[in-house]
Amino acid sequence: MQPDNLISLKDDMVAFIAGHGMRRLSGYVNDDVPAVLFEEEDADSWKDFVEHAKAAGSPFVTMSEVVLEKADVVALLDHIREQAFPDHDSPEIDEVQSLIQYVGKTGYLQIGFPFQGVMFLYEAATEWYDRFQQFMESMAELGGIIVDDGDNDE
């Protein structure tokens, strides 16, 4: 079972990366960059990923996190209420309201390293973050709102 807050995983990653003598660069690698997504085999696969970065000679890894903000949930709720009007009993409203319990929690982590013009990426996400992202994508498809996923990395 995956935890609903990845902050402990982030702390472990920070320590492990530093233990390998590597630096962290705060930054998110988006879909516009050529990338290879590391396939997770077990809960500690991220350690293998960091060791690959070290073996590739990378002096640093990129690191990004997303912490759910109350303003993000409120804006999403407002938008769904506008779309569902006059049906205020829409099941989507209840599901988005349930996300309030995750405010302040880390739902997504990404680490990456560059090698020969390609970014290699490892991503971890909670189930609630995946649901949140699905709502955000469906709202964007409907001409909806855009919420800044701003990186709150140290």
C-alpha cells in the first residue's frame, strides 16, 4: 500500500543522493523534453535510479515535488460547481471535496538526470494525486482552469 504523503520518501531520497556525493537541482522536467521514464520494480527502485545517475557520471539530479495547496482544491471545486450547475449533488464534487484531507501533503515526486541529451526520470505519486491530476486534465480539456504546480523544494 502506497502512503498518502511522500514526504518521508523525499527525505530518504535527499539523504541517499547526498550520500552518493551528488547534488540536487530543484527543477521539474516537463513532457517537452526528450525523456525515458524509469520503470519501478519495487518500493526501493528509486535507489537503483540514483545509482544509475551516479554510474552515468551525472554530478547532480533534478528534484521536484508537488504539495497539495488548499487554494488548488478550492479553485478546482469552484470550477466543477460551475460546470455541474445546477446539479450541486454531482459525484465529482464529493470526490474533489475529499481531497481537502490531503492539503499540505506531498503527492508527487520526480527525480531525473541528464545523459547524452536525454533526461532519465523517476516519478512517484500517491493515488489521491493521480485523481487530482485526472480532474485537472479533464478541466483543462473543457477549457478550464490551470493551477500552478509550483515546486516547493526547499
